[in-house]
Amino acid sequence: MSGPQTPEPALGIQGDAPTGARDEDAADGIQHSHRMLSFSDALLSIIATVMILPVTHTEISPEQFDKSIQKLLATRIAVYLMTFLIVTVAWAAHTRLFQVVGKIDDTLALLNLACMMTITFLPFTFSLMVTFPEVPLGIFLFCMCVITIGAVQALIVVYAFHFPHLLNPQIESSTHRALYRQHILGIVLRGPALCFVAAGFSLFFYPLSYLLMATVIFLPYVSKVSSWCKGRLVGPQEPPAHSMEFFTFDLHEPLSKERVEAFSDGVYAIVATLLILDICEDNVPDPRDVKEKFHGSLVAALSVYGPHFLAYFGSFATVGLLWFAHHSLFLHIRKATQSMGLLNTLSLAFVGGLPLAYQQTSAFVRQPHDELESVRVSCAIIFLASIFQFAIWTTALLHEGETLQPSARFGGREHAFMFAKLALYPCASLLAFASTCFLSRFSTAIFHLMQIAVPFAFLLLRLLVRLGLALLCAMRGLAQPATQAEEDAHAPLLPAAC
Amino acid sequence: MSGPQTPEPALGIQGDAPTGARDEDAADGIQHSHRMLSFSDALLSIIATVMILPVTHTEISPEQFDKSIQKLLATRIAVYLMTFLIVTVAWAAHTRLFQVVGKIDDTLALLNLACMMTITFLPFTFSLMVTFPEVPLGIFLFCMCVITIGAVQALIVVYAFHFPHLLNPQIESSTHRALYRQHILGIVLRGPALCFVAAGFSLFFYPLSYLLMATVIFLPYVSKVSSWCKGRLVGPQEPPAHSMEFFTFDLHEPLSKERVEAFSDGVYAIVATLLILDICEDNVPDPRDVKEKFHGSLVAALSVYGPHFLAYFGSFATVGLLWFAHHSLFLHIRKATQSMGLLNTLSLAFVGGLPLAYQQTSAFVRQPHDELESVRVSCAIIFLASIFQFAIWTTALLHEGETLQPSARFGGREHAFMFAKLALYPCASLLAFASTCFLSRFSTAIFHLMQIAVPFAFLLLRLLVRLGLALLCAMRGLAQPATQAEEDAHAPLLPAAC
């Protein structure tokens, strides 16, 4: 009952067992950083996702769908994706930083708030950059933000090393503490240094600034992808045993699973609720309209918005079930490697795009001849969001010894069930996409059918998987009754109740 | 290191110490509910707060500020407050429910998602009710939502009691399990039953429905307030020792402190970030405007929005620092009683109103003759949000033995510091409000001065409190050098370093 991710939520208050030690700390103003980190995760996930709103608020009407609207939409999608990526980089850096700084006091909490405030300003600089690509002000402001964030983080590092009891116990007791500090400061200040150069160039030759900015944003991803490819080619990575790197103990370690979960939860929660806001603001009919157009019948007036509600429920169900799949997946994951973190980020970026799918489906009524396109875009977004989840699972299976709980490994009791859970959305969306090619006239019906069928499939999944496995075993038994050994090997897949 | 609120965040992955026991559970598809509850908290806090957006999006210009706009604004504020209160009630019921149901499996997770989806629909029914008060459709839909939520929750209870290993261990091992079930079902279905009657009345005599709805929303608050008043009058409440109530062991218990923190964090996070969205959507100038009005100077175009940015930073700082005070307060709280939960809700409702304060301050430029009103409204919102935080602290002090860590009690080392931290915002906002009465011409300057000064005051607070206490002691020492005993009694207030 004492693991980090499983505090006993029931019965509320009995959490103060180690009161002695904790209270001593609290008395000196030193605090465990858990709650501050959750709050930071919530803030960062909201900032990462919130730029999808300008995309969904872009008014598209069939008559006006000219080049300027297309450009505006592309611009906004670009802002969304850039914001998402840079905030994820900032989040990962934040995670690393607070893996080094284990405890906080008031000063660190306030410095962290200052850091968060600067990060919330990043989306605005992107908006400026994309709207005025030839004016260097946007990139200059962006660089200033990154430099400020770097400065605040460096301040946090210097402060924490000045009061070593705030550090992670392993570093606190290390004899190479000064080396650690130097190394961590180097990591924290690498991006800001690049941005400093970029800010300088922005004043007289801004294209180079954009290049440097792209380096800052994509370098972490590129290095992750390359290390993953290397890992795939060379085989399971051995821990680097260079004597030079003795002091980087957790800087190349995987991200904290708890914080990956908290960040993902934030993204799912904000995406799920962004939609109801649109409903509440836009779908309450005007009293005058009701009186004039619908002869006072509110039900008739609301029925105009029917498709919106249907799309809302469909979209909420999709986000909710993708969260459910993510939740089930991470329940069986022991630790999240860097490549899994990268895949998770990509999955979340597409989850953030789901309000766009909602927007598309609720626009069916207004522009019927576009519905085929809309359904396909929606299916593509759902497919990409879910296939990256599936990829997390396959990546985890590559090193299943380290990354998965025994029951989810090959041959484990939950393996087949897990597979079915994660494969459901990719299959369903792919199927829906394919059917629209053959039955383009019924594309809307197909899409709605998918949205209604998938939740029921999830409810009945355990049953279906058992049935499927039983059938499989029965067929194997009929085909090769001799190979009893092989059947036995599959027996653990079949739960006892089957 | 094993308390619920202080999982070790550093070094990521070592969280699987009790792998054996947990993995056994995971293999059966049974999961600890921690992450699902965090996700629900995030969803509910966002839903509670998001209805402030229609309020802030109400366009107010000095010429048009007539009765219809006033009515619209009042309507939207009413929707916000009602949504906030009902979602808080739903959240408290959810907390209670999952204090009984200790573990979850896939079915319960899916049922919980269905419950969340229905709750997200509540704000819309309020919007309908307030826009069309004479049409009973809004209240009918509201009742249907509450009945659906009740039905899903009842299903959760029945399911959990059918598989008792999902229950809280204390209930699981209890001999009165059937009685528990009956009692909990009663609690879960009380509200829906009232709503069923209300739905019936809405079809022919809707005013009664509103009355019943008000009962559902306010009954929990009224009963909390009355029990708190009773507690104040009669003295510290003794645990009810009736033999009849042996089975309600944790239904009258305080709320889980962890979930109060998670819900509050969600509200603070969404309020802090709602503002940047407005900035990003509305404050990027139009390229054509820049060319025509500002002769291509982006800096000049942006300087028009200067006050918006100032207001944004001021508002983020206010929300951040209120979170900081809340965080410090709950660090010293051992358990949250019902009255503290109520005060926390009220504080959060006003925190949710802070974007309104931002809206008011950023509107200064457009309507200079209204700035006095705006500053006063902002000060009032900040004052109310912070004074309710302060009230949580005073309520906790009433039963300090149960509710507070020793260091925060009277005479404890952190007591004076805690007091200063929580009193800072009420004092500052009251001071700013009072100064606007005498120096009404400088009201904007006063407000901005407050917003800039308070963060620095927080940074230097520990120093200031020590100085103040040292001065106090010195003065006492000069005045009554004889009463050494009294001075000794205050000595613990002075940290050793002072």
C-alpha cells in the first residue's frame, strides 16, 4: 500500500502516518514537491492543448472556403502543433529538473510559478510569428521567453545546490555534487544559449533565428528518435558505463511514470471539456429567434442543434475511451522509456486535435457536400491518436522485461485482452475510413455507428476476447489435437472462468 | 515515505515496490482507483469553472451598458455560480462514493466515464433554464441529467457490492455489508428521487420544480452550515455514538484531503490558463491593420494591447499566489472537515471569478470613466477569494488538535508565518479598495502597484515576519522586562536564526 502511484484514496485522512519526519520538514518550510508538480503538470497540459481552440473557432462556410481561409486554418494548426511540441519539451525539462530537486521550499515554489507564467506566454509568441512571419518581433519575444525560463531554472538549480537538503537524496549524498551542478546547469542553459544567439540574429538576419529555434524545439525529439533507432538496430541498449558519465545518474533515465500520467490526464481532461464550452456558448438559442422562427417552441429550436449534441457525446466518448485505453496501458507499464514518452506525446497531440474532428462532424448539417471529407479527417485523427497508443504498447513489448508487469507480457494473462483494448480504436477508425470509400453516401451513418458501437465493444471486450480465445483454442485443438504442448503454452491466456 | 500525499516524485520509476500484490490485482483487471479519481477531479474542476468564460466574453461598451446587457451579465454570472455549486455537490458525492468503492475494474471505469459525461451536460441545462426561465424544458433536462447520474452511481454501488473485493477493506470485512449497501444507495438516490418529482412537476407546475431543484443544490450546503454552527455553539463535536449509525463509518467523515487538493488544483490551473487563450485569440493584430493604421510597425500595434498584457500578468500572478497560499495552508492541514470543505468551495468560486477581474482591468483603456468601478470589483473578488482561504485556517484553528500539524498550531514554529501568508492578500486588497475611496483618481495606479508589490511581499515574507516578531519581542522586552515567563511562551515563534 505504499507505492507512489497507489495512495489509499479511501477513508481520506489517514495519510499522516510518518507525521514525525514530515512535520519536521514542514516546520522548516521544506515541502515535498508532489502537489506543486501536479499543479505544474495541469498548467502545462492545458497550455499545450488550448491552442486548438483558435483552430476550431475558424469559421468555414462552403462559399468562402478560398485560399485565405485555407491559409488561416493551416496557420492555426501550425501554431497548435508548435505550441504542443515546445510545451512538451518544456515539460520534459521541468520533469528532469525536479528529478534532481527532490524537495521544495517557498522560494522554489514561487520561482516555479514565475517559470510557469513565462511558459504560458509562449503560445502568444507563436501566434505573432505565424501571423507576421517577416517581422522578427515574434521570434525575438520567443527567445526572450526561453531565456527567461532558462534563467529561472538556473536560479532554481543554484538555489537547490546552495541548500543541499532540497536535493534528491542520491545527489545530496554524492561526493561529486559540484560536478552534478555544473552538468545540470549545462543542460538547463543549453536551449537558452541557442536562443540568445537566435535573438541576436533576429535583429538583422531573422531566417537564421528560425533555424536555431527549430533546433531548440526539435533537437530533443530528433535525439530521442535517433537513440530509439540505434536501440532497435543494435539491440537492447546497455546502460552507458563510461567513467565520464558517472554523475548523470538519472539524466538519461526514463521520465517519471507518474508525471507522464499526470500530464496525459491533463490533456485528456481539457480536450474532453473544451467541447462543452462551445455547446454552452453557441447552442443556446436566442429567445427572439425562438419566438419568431419556431413559434415559441424551444424543443423545435433545439432540434436544429441536434447534430451538435450527437457530435459532442460522440467526441466525449472517444476522448474518454482513449483515456481509458491509456489508463489500462499504463497500469501494466512499469516504467516509461524515452521512446515511449515520445510516442505518448505524438498520441496526445492528435488527441488534442479531436475537437477539430468534433467541429467537422457538427458542421455536417451546414455543408452536406463536405461530409465525406469531414468523416475522413475525423477518422484519420482518431486513427493516428490510437495507433500511437498502440505503438507505445509495441515499443514496451520490445523490452518487456523492464517495461511491463508480468501479466501483460507475452503469454501473460492480460496480454490478449490488452492487445484487443488497444487495437479496437485503430481497427474501428480504419474500418470506418475504408467503408467511406465504398459507401460514400452513408459516410455520416457509418461514422456515427462507429461512435456508438465502440463504447459497447469496450464494455463487452473481456467477454469477446474470452470467446475469441476459446474459439481459437478450439480450432487449434481440432486442427492439431496432437500438439498438446503447444496448447498448454497458450493455456495461461485463457482465464479460469472461460 | 509512504504517506498518500507524498509519493517520492524523483527518480521516476521505483514505484513498483509492492509489485507482487498489485500485479496480482492488475492481472484480474482490478485496479487502484487513484488515477481515475485524479482524472475525474480534473474533469469536474474544469466543468465547474468553465462557465465563467461566457461571463468574461460579454461585450460591454460604455454606450451600450443598458438594462439588457446588465440582465445578460447577471444571467451569466448566475449560471456560473449555479454550475459551480452543483458541480461541487456532484464532486463531493463522487468523493463519498469512491471512499466506499476502494478499487475499480474496467466496468467501473467505464461507468465512471458515463457519469462524467452526464455531469458535463449540466451547465447547458442551466444555460437553458436561465435563458428561458418560463419554459420548463431546461429544468426537465436538468432533472433527467441528475436522475441519469444517480442511476449510474447506483449501478456502481450495486456492482461493487456484488464483487465485494472492489469495496473499501473496512466495508468488505464488515458483517453489516447489506446494511451498508442499503444506506449508501439511499444517499446516492436521494437527490435523483427529488429530481424525479421535480421532473414530474415541471410538466404542469414548474415553479415547484425550481424549489425542489434548489433543495437538491443547497441542501448539502445548508446542512453543512447548520452542523458547523451547531458545532460552534455546542463545542467540539463528539463522534455520534448511536448504535443505529454503526454502519455509516465514513459517510460523515471529512472529505479526502487528497481529493480536495486535486479539485482545487484543477480550478486554479484552469483559471490561470483561461486568460492566455483570450490573449492569443484576440490580441494578435490583423496584418492589414498594422499596415494601414500603424505604418507597418508591429511594436506600435502591440503597444495598444499593452494594458491587456499587464492585466494578464497581474491576474496570473494573483491566481498563482492564491494557489501558493492554498498549497502552504494544506501542507499544514492534517484533515479537512466539512466546514473547511465548504469554505474552500466558496473561495474557489471567487477564484473562478478572477478572469472577470482581468476582463475589468484590461477594459480600463476602452472605458476610462468606469475604471474606479472596475478596480473596486477586482479588489472585492480578490478579497473574497482570499478571506475564505483565511477562514479555512481560522476554522482549522478551532479544532487544531485534529486538523493541523503541530508546527502550525498556536505557539508552533510556523504559526505566525502562516498567519502572515494568508492575511497578505485580504489586507492588500482591502487596502487597495480603501485607497480608491480617498484617491479615486489614482485607482488604476493603486491596483497595479498592489499587483506588483504582493509577489515581492511573498518572496520576502519569511524575512518580514521574522523582523516583525523580533521587533514585537524587543518591544515587549522593553515594556515588561519582568514577565520573562510570557516572553518564553512566545519564544517558539521566533526561529532560531532570528
